[in-house]
Amino acid sequence: MAVPPYLQPFVLTLPEHPRRREGTIEVIDVPNGQHSFDVLDHTDESRAAVERAVRWVGRLNAEGID
């Protein structure tokens, strides 16, 4: 997935280390979410975003990526 334009300035501030390792950045967009949506908003959109994030972290752990 390409990095959305509004996140590009942030990506440029990342340390060189992840970019040297050819790391990826995955954006989990929650258009209707507010700050702390993961604990405040009990919606399908919120649950889907949290589940996707948990799967992503699980893949990192399974691959031994730190």
C-alpha cells in the first residue's frame, strides 16, 4: 500500500533503520474514529481496525521481527 500524502511527512521522520531493512508501513484507516476509538467506539469499524492491528503484530512476532 502506498503511503497516503498526509502521512508522508511522518514517514520521512522515521529512523533510517526500518527503511534500510526494507520495512513496510501499514496504514489502518479509521475514518470515523476519534482519539482512543479502540476503547471508546464499539462499532464494527473500530473492531475491524483493532483486529487488523492485532493480526499485524502477530505476524511480526511469528516472523521474529523486533
